Amino acid sequence: MQTQSRKSRIPKMAYATITAIALTLSLGACSSQSSKTVTIATHDSFLIPDALINQFKKETGYSIEGVKVGDAGELTNKLVLTKDAPIADAFFGIDNTFAGVASKNGIVDGSMSKIDYADVCFNYDRNWFAANGVAAPTSWQQLTDARYKNLTVVENPATSSTGLAFLFSTVAKLGEPEWQTWWKKMFANGMKVEAGWEQAYYVDFSGSAGHGQYPIVLSYSSSPADEVGKDGLSRTVSINHDCFRQIEYTGVLKNAKNPTGARALVEFLKSKAFQSSVAENMYVYPVDATVALPDAWAKFAPASKSFVNVSKLPFDEKRATWLDQWSKLAGQ
């Protein structure tokens, strides 16, 4: 997923900014240093509380060492390049846009397990629209309208997994060549493009900490839960229509030096103990449907029920082509 401090990730998946990770993470770590250490490669937004690290060690005898490797795409590519001598025993954070790459290159020992999900949706600043007497959008397809000129900021799909997920949404929803036409209209309508989610959300967006000039931002359905004010209301609203469901996976890496420890860690990540932590710490939804979400989520951050159907989208075959076409539209 996106390299970001997602109030949890968001998408903290950010989804308030995730600060320090509780794991001892070192990019120099290359393998488990002993049979009692299990190394996990993750995207940069991964966080596991100290209490859970200690619980895992008490239950299994294994210590956890982490290696952070950028966003979902960077993580996948790194694991492919090092598959013969993997940098870790297990992984966390390959998503559904890169799962095919992982499978094609045979980097996983066994199967990948779904571990959490987040819905990529536009958010808007509720107070801005009320103060300016402008009707808030109910669909991202409306953002080409003149009334939304110079109001929207998005992430670059070439550098942001959030942006990439939305690019795929436009291709799947609108088809060829209409998706390019929509983007041309957005550029003409004053859309701003940032390299990453943190800059777009925390600096440019008017509804969060940055108090920026753009009241519409590409973010996640979970983001409004992090913007609840003293009045008990969220300053922002998610447009939960035609979103992109971003699913993250975990698994054991082939050629792992500690496969037994890796399997134990993967099972722990699937446990209710860890699943109960992901909303608060990474702003993603747990795949365990029996886990209760924080109260603010039920009110302000429900998961989307309207998605673009991307099940048949050839992510791996067309990713480079679509990114090249988008870059030309952006004049890059």
C-alpha cells in the first residue's frame, strides 16, 4: 500500500500520522539472525504494538525483526529481485494490484493470506462546502464539472499506490479511451497532482492538519474517523461510491531461513489479537469480520459498499502501458 502515515494508512493505510514503528526495523537486515528470530518484510506503514510483539514472543519463543521496503510495489519488486536469497522470512503488504507479480515469480511458500483491506475513495471537507454554498460531489465522475474547478488533489499513480489504485478504477469503470478523456478533463479543471498521499492529505487538503487550498482529496473511506472535531463530528466525508478495494496479503517467503518461525508469525497476524489492532494502528479494516471496529469508525468510517469491478483488469500486463499513457496526459 501507500507509503504513508495513514491514520491508520490511513490508509494510517491512511490512513494522525503514524510515527515510530514498534518493531526494530533495519533496512540492513537480510535474514533471521538466529532460529529464535523471524524477519518480516513490510511496506512502510506497517505497525505492530509492543504488547503484541511481546505476546508473540511469549507464545512462540520468537523475536520479530522487521525490514521496511517502501510501498506495496516497492516491496513486491524487492522480494522478486531477492527471491533466491530473501531479505526476510515472511512478508506483509503485497496488495491485490501486485499479487499477480508475486505469484508469477514464485516468491511465496504456499499461498498468500488476506490480512486487511482499505477502500480508496475521495474525501471532501464538509465545512468548506457548507461555507461556500457548493453542493458536495457524490461521485468522482462529477469532479470534471466546472463547479469543482481547482478543488481536487490526487496522488501520482507512478509514485503512490493510492494513486495507482484510483488509476485502475478509472480504466475499469470508464474503459478505453474514455478513461483518458476523463483525466484530460480533470487536468483542464485544475486538478493538482502530488507524489504521495501524505503531502496531498496533510498539506494540500483543507480538511486535515495542513488546512490547504483543496477541499477534495483522493484518500480512503477510513480517513474521516481521524478528523473528528471537538463537536463530535468529522470534518470530512468519504465519497463511498465506485471505490477501489485494496486488499493486503501476508505469507511465508520461499527459501526463508526460518520458515517455521515465519509460519508462526503469519498465523499470529491472522489472529484476533493482531486483527483487533489494525484499525487503530494502520487505519485499515481487519479481514476477520468478527473483530469490532472503533466506535468512530462505525459512525464516520464504514467500509464502502460500492466498488469498481477490477476483477478482470490485467494489472500486470497493462500497468506500464497505463502509467505511460497517464504520464503523457499529465505532460510528464
